[in-house]
Amino acid sequence: MPGDATDTGRGLSRRGFLLGGAAAGVGAAVALGADRLVGAGAGLPDQRQAELDAAGLNGARTVTFHGDHQSGIDTPIAAHATYLGLRLLERTDREALARMMRVLTDDAERLMSGEGALADTEPELATVPAALTVTFGFGPELVRRAAGAAAVPAWLGPLPAFEIDALDPRWSGGDLLMVVSADDPVTVAHAVRMLLKDSRSFASLAWRQDGFRRAYGSEVSGTTMRNLFGQVDGTTNPEPGTAGFDAVVWCTGTGATAWVSGGTSLVLRRIRMNLDTWDEVDPTARSFAVGRRITDGAPLTGSREADAPDFEATTAAGNTVISPVAHIARSRPVDSREVIFRRGYNYDVAPAGGGVSETGLLFASFQADVDAQFTPIQRRLDEADLLNEWTTPIGSAVFAIPPGCAPGGFIGETLLA
Ligand code: HEM
């Protein structure tokens, strides 16, 4: 079972990390990603950690850095995430890339364990890791410079153009991705600064996107998030630690792209949500647009969030209860292979001009193959999806996420060593 550290071979977590599944209709609490979460990073006794948990304190929690996969994918999702997109400097060649990834790996490893980075100017800020994770991703240009065009997976590159897109280069593309997430925004800010300082002789910041979910302790862990439309968002998602999750998320590359085996891909879409026009819509129409009730996330054909939607059920008038162009009718996978793992965050920034809000979703999905899994879903949504009335993709980026590494190794070594 995923929560039992003795099964994982890593032997890291004695306590397990319980995610209450009740709110998702799962009933009993489920252990999730426990092998990656070291509650007692600095040897905190179980009893002390239990006291901190009871008091709602989370600052001492650490997620282990090393493993087959990078952290920040199948590990419990934290309240804050900052996505950083960097462009490589002209002079950054393969040898420099290896140096850069060694340094950044060392930073991530230290910061995630609650230590300052090597040349940390504010090491005091590193002492509250709050489940910090740092996840690295590579864009096509980085892979090309590292190992030539043959090493670039076929799915790594800009997505096809979609009719609904109004992409802004300010939020698109990038050579190196760093995703810094933690339950404490001060921890995130400090880690972001350290990582950017150590990458600046190799790359410059192209964009930064900050996202948030409910604060740690505001809700039972594992409660499906609500996005800023008020929708329960993330119900139908593969569960980390299951064979189904592993099959759709982790890559199995061969030949020149074997370096990405055990890694995955990330599609990051910045999707603006028009709250002004959404505000005009009543709850019935809001629910109809998704095919799930706005109040509790249950499908229109069911009564609880966890109920499976019935896309065949009809009304007395003979129409399907869930519209064929409702968001879940269009986005549901056509087969078991087309499943993606969504791990989104809300954003809310200052509006331009006289607007009240500039709000949306940092839609992030992990999948083994972008072309086979993400793109067909996005294509269907592009053709028809009631939600399109209120949403506009304004940024888009695709990254290869290399596998994790063992102590002494570095992220990207399968490409760069
Ligand atoms: C701002 C944009 C979006 C919003 C507000 C949104 C919202 C939602 C909501 C409320 C649900 C139902 C609950 C759930 O299962 O999570 C859902 C389901 C889903 N969405 Fe989205 N979504 C957005 C964009 C996208 C995009 C761009 C994709 C992929 C291309 C996508 C793929 C999915 C999938 C695969 C499901 C689950 C379908 C199922 O099997 O039932 N969504 N979304």
C-alpha cells in the first residue's frame, strides 16, 4: 500500500501522510505519496510531530528529494506554487548545463531538507521547509543543446494552435522550468530567490507564474480544490501510488529519448477565467456547463462527488441530463490510455485598465505522452465545450520532466552525465 514506508524500499516515513478522502467521497482516509514525505526530516520524534499536527503546524514537514521520480508530481499538493520559465544564455552549452543542474540539484536537495543552500544569504528562512518541493523540466532547446535533436521526444514542443487560444509570449515556452511549491509562501519566495541566483550565469528568467490553493489546515487534506469559479476541480484524476497512475504518468523512452524514462511531461496552460460574465450565470447554468453540481461537485446524474457520471441518462424531454457539450462530456478520456493527471493552481493578479479582477487557472497536467494524451482532449475542448464561453488560454508551455536521482546524482544526469 502506498502509505506503508516498508513497502517502498525507501524507509523514509514512519508516520505516513494521511489524506482525508471523505470530502472526495472516498470514505476512509487514504495514504498518498507517503513514501516521499518525511515528517521528521531532522529526526523529529513521532510524538512531537503528532503534537505539531494537532496544533495545525506544518512547517517542519519535509518531502524527500531523492527517488525514481522527481518530487512535486505524485507527492501531496502544497498550498502555493511558483512556476519559473527560464531562457538559456547563448553561451550555455552541454558542459555548462551539467554544471547548472548539479548546482540547482544541490540547492533543491538542501532547501527541501530544511537547510540553507550552499551560499545562502538568508539561511534562517530555510528552516521552515513546509513540505517544499522543487521540480525541474526541460524545454526542447535545452535538450537539443544537451544531446542533439534526436534526444528531443516527439511530443516536446509547442502544442498545435487551437481556435480558443489567445496566447501571450509572456506566459509561453521556456528552456528550463523550475516549479517551487510549499505550504508556506515565505518558504517559496526564499527557495525561488536561491534557485534564480544560482541559475543566472546560465539562464535568465522569461516568466514567473504564482498559484495558490487553500492554505494548509483550512480544510481536511485531500479535499478536492475549488477553482475561482467556485467549481470543485480535480475530482476525476488518477490516484498517485496506483498502477493506473504509473501507467499514464511515467515515460518509458527508448533509444535517444531513453533519458526521460521514469520522468514525465508537463503541460502548463495559463487559462483566464472571466469572472465578470461568470457572475451573471445562475447556479443551474453553472452546473450545466460542467455537467457537475456547483454546490458539491456531484455529477448531474448522481448525488455525491465520487459518483460516476451517467452520460446516457435522459430527461423526460429526451435530452441527455449531462449535455454532450458539457465540460466533463468533452474532456473525459475516450479510453484508459488518454488519461492525464491534473494538478492545477488558481491565480489572481492585478487587472489591467479598469477591471476588477484578472483571474484564472494555472492548468498543469502530467502525462507520459503529450500527443497521445493531452492534445486529443484539448482538441475536443477546442471544438466544443460550454466552459469556453468564460475561459481563454493565454499561456502555453510544454516541458519534459526528467526522472529523479539517487543521493550523489543530479536531476538531468540521464541526459547530461
Ligand atoms: C479554466 C479552465 C478549466 C476549468 C475551469 C476546468 C474545470 C473542470 C471541472 C470543474 C471539472 C469537473 C471536476 C473534475 O473531475 O475535476 C473538470 C474536469 C476535467 N477537466 Fe477541466 N477545466 C478547465 C480546463 C481543462 C483543460 C484545458 C483540460 C485538458 C485539455 C481539462 C481536462 C479535464 C479533464 C480530463 C476532466 C475530467 C473529466 C472526467 O473524466 O470526468 N480541463 N474540469
